[in-house]
Amino acid sequence: MTRKNLKAARIEKGMTQQQVADKIGISLVHYQKIEEGSRTGSFYIWDNLEDLFSIHQRKLRELL
């Protein structure tokens, strides 16, 4: 199961996983695991992702 909404938001914004990780201050591997659904991530991370993509974190967090 992956977080397809998170991945789609990143692609829509034209960003690589590394760029997102750098922007929110985490490692690439940590971000990759969040996007693939094997890590949950902290409230701080989700708040930053919500701000970055302008999509509610509830939608970004969905595992599909």
C-alpha cells in the first residue's frame, strides 16, 4: 500500500523526493518510507507537507 495522493501531489508540484525531503528537513530515505506507507511521520512532517502541497494532511496520509 502506498500513499498515492502524497506521491501525486509531489509530482503535480514538479518536485523530486529529494527536494521534498530537503524542503521539510528530513532525509530522503525517511521521506521515501513515508511516501511508500511504511513509516507514519510526525505531526511536524505532516503539517509541513500540508503547507507545501496545499492539500489537507488527512488526504495526503491515505494509504491506497
